[in-house]
Amino acid sequence: LQYAVDERSSNIQTRPPVVTIMGHVDHGKTSLLDKIRETKVANGEAGGITQHIGAYHVKTDRGVITFLDTPGHAAFSAMRSRGAQATDIVVLVVAADDGMMPQTAEAIDHARAAGTPIIVAINKMDKPGADPDRVLNELTTKEVVSEEWGGDTPMARISAKTGEGIEDLLEFISLQAELMELEAPLDGAAQGVVIESRLEKGRGPVVSVLVKKGTLKQGDLVLAGEHYGKVRALTDEHGQRIKSAGPSIPVEILGLPETPAAGSEFLVVTDEKKAREVADFRTNRERERQLERQNAMRLESMFDQMGQGDVSFLNIVLKTDVRGSLEALLAALNELSTDEVKVRVISSGVGPISESDVTLAESSEAVLLGFNVRADATARRKADTANMDIRYYSVIYGLIDDVKSAMSGMLAPEHREKILGVADVREVFRSSKFGAAAGCMVVEGTIYRNKPIRVLRDDQVIFTGQLQSLRRYKEDVNEVRTGMECGLAVRGYDVEAGDKIEVFEIQEFARTI
Ligand code: GDP
């Protein structure tokens, strides 16, 4: 595709490093991403509210650092499987009170396979059980040796909770980036990688990209994966419209006709005819691949019917919030099949669970899984009448665990999320003294002051966190029931009228195999 790229002007400049955070579940990847964003982005930036666009960048004394916002090696590998080398540096989070765990070792393997340098963040140093030396020791078994011990891996002792050590970590990242001499031309047609894409009501396909070379501008004709279109608008991670984006800076673009897969390359082209040719070629190739997959599936089920071997199938219909999580989940599900039980994803896509998903799941006896998305009202009614269970998840690991246990003949999950109450945000009041407060009506169950909450917009989860306050008639209260009005504020997030606040609880169930 070099023909399409304008290589003439090349004002080569240092570019910020792009960092992915990896590590074992619950070791604090999300907390670390949140803490860095909270301490480095919130203050001083216009707008204040940060949006999830798949990546964000922070300014430090030693320069800018960009973080990919989907932690974990599943997303990292899904990107890499498309040939996208989006990450320059991996930050490996290891909880100081838990030490090296299976996914820690996996993350090291993934980073090595990609040739990406690792910086270790020994997290949860604030905890009484923290034992960083044990972590250092355990990591040496994977040949990750701390600089303190004569190796070449920088290790920062941090707490994503208190913020301790985060400045050191950021400095290590910048030093590593300086060693790597990351450079990119600032001028010329932009080229880069799609990090996430989703369909948004009223806005259409919203595609987050990371520019790798050149500068992306409003009005540019962009080819991304199998799709092309003119960039109608560029937005940064604060939801602010911007005119252009240079290397390593994440932006959301509007104007593409569809959602390209995470990891797809994108580039600015000058010639619409060429763009269409390449797009058509890629569409055909994708269609062929899909046909191949369908044929393979048909063959498989034919064998099944012919009684060839004792294979059973676990059918799945899967909907997710963004392409990134979809691809990560598909990749992970793909690896679960055994000789006796095959996992078969009948249908998958991005967006809320619809009536047709329920119908399809019903007719193909599939389990219906939602990852950070909810069923819309019609789908919910349909599922109720069909007596179908829709399962919701917000953690990849949780979903995979459940599918695993479903495979072994039991759908009883270890942790199941129970929705305790839902409130509709009717109006938002702002005051300079108290900040934003949302006037709400509780429409289902009970809203509790001290339980975790999610903010839903168009049946998609856009924020998970907790309440800052819950009030009735200016009194602080602990709970508010269905049919009652209340005022509330969400910690660290500005809700809008039309949003739903969902209060949930994680319930534990015993599991027997
Ligand atoms: P992830 O699964 O790796 O994304 O982990 P999370 O960020 O969700 O963190 C898992 C749990 O550990 C949460 O309950 C966090 O509040 C907690 N946690 C994360 N970092 C720290 C830390 O530095 N100190 C303490 N005490 N708890 C932490």
C-alpha cells in the first residue's frame, strides 16, 4: 500500500511511547490505569471528564506517554494476530501480596513473543502482606531479572490505591522510551492502527485509532480494514473536538461507514478509486474467510449428526461493547474447545442484545452472553417468555470461567452478578459548590449507597464505580426503593439525563465438578 502513502515530507520527530498494561487478574491493571489517568489527566485538562476511547495520553516531566486502555494479554494478542504492533512497552503488574501467577507468566511470554520490553510494576505495596522481594525472586524463574539484582528489567514498587511509586513508574517508562529512540515523521499522510470501534446511537461508527506516522486531519480520506470514508470529526479522550492528531496520540474518528476490527491498519489515501479497490478486495477476502468458517462448522455438525465420535457442542451467542473485547473473547473462546466439547460461537457482534439475538439463541439452543452490554427491553421480554437466561459479564475471565464450567456440564458460576436496583437519571443539576448532582427515579429494586454501580447509556455499560452521595430531600440515606425519587452523584463520573444507574452485587456460589 506504499503507493497510497505520501512519504515525501518527513519531519522526523521523537514520538511518545505506547504502553499496554498486562498481568494476572485482580493484580490491579484497571486500578493502575485509573490512577494514572486520575492523577495525570484530570487536573488542568479542559473538560475534565475523560471518556473511554481505548487509549489515553498523559504528560509527564519527561514527555508524553500513551496508555492503551484495554488491559490484558488477550486484547494485546488479538491486535498482534492482525499484525498490528501497537505497543512499544509492556507494564507488567504483579501484586506484591500475591506474587507471580499463571497470567503473569503468560503476559511475559506474550511480551517476549512480540519483542516488547517489559517494565514491572510491583503493585499493592500499601498492603500489610506485601512482599516485593518474593516477587523479584519469582520473576527470575521466568528470566525477568530486576536491575537491582543485575538484570535489565526496571521494577517500580507502587500502589495503585495510594498512588505511591507511580511517578517512578512513569519515569522508568520514559527512560525506556528514550533508550528505544522512538521516532516518527510528523508530516505527511497518517498511518496507524485501529484500537477499538463501536456503533453509537446518533453518531454511527465511532473508531478509535492510534496514529503511528504523520498527522491525521479532519477531512482526510481514511482506509481502515475493509472500510473507507472521509473523517468527519476527530475527538480526543476528553470528548473535545480537535483538528488533527500526530504520532502516538489516540483519537476517535467519525465518518467511517462501519466498524473495522481492532488491530486493523488504517491509512490516509489520496485517491478514492484506489481506496474503494482495496476496500473491495479486503471485503471479498473477509467474506471468503467467513464462508470457509461456515463450511467447517457445517461439516462439524454433519459429523456430529452422523455420530462420528462423541463430540458435543456448546453454542454461544455473544454481544460485546466494543470490537476489542469481542476479538479478545472470540480468541479466548476459540482455545477452550476440547475433543469432547466444542465451543461454537453461532453469532457475535458489537452492541446491545437484541430480539433477534434471543431468537437465534433460542433456535440454536445457544447460551446468550453479554459483555458490558445489556439486552434491550424487547429482547428482555422475549427472553422472559422463552424462559431463557441472559448472562452478563464485565470481566473476560469471568465469562471464560463460566463457559468452562458450562462445558463441564454445569452452568453454575462461581461469581454471579446480581442487579439490585436501577434508577433513571431524569435531570442533572450543577452547582459550583457541590458539583453535579443527578435527579433520579428508582425504577427497579433498591439503590444502595454503598454497593458498586454501573452507568448505562443506550444499554451499554459506560462506567463502573461507586456513588459519592445518595440523598432524599437533602438528607443522606443508605437506600432508596422503587418508585421513589432521589439525588445522587457518581464518584469520578458526570452522568447525563437519560443514563441509567444500576446497582449490583457479586454473589458467590459453590462450584462442584
Ligand atoms: P485487574 O483485574 O488487574 O484490572 O485488577 P483491578 O484493578 O480490578 O484490582 C483488583 C482489586 O485490587 C480491586 O479490588 C482493587 O481495588 C484492588 N487494588 C488494586 N490496586 C491496589 C493497590 O495498590 N492496593 C490495594 N490495597 N488494593 C488494590
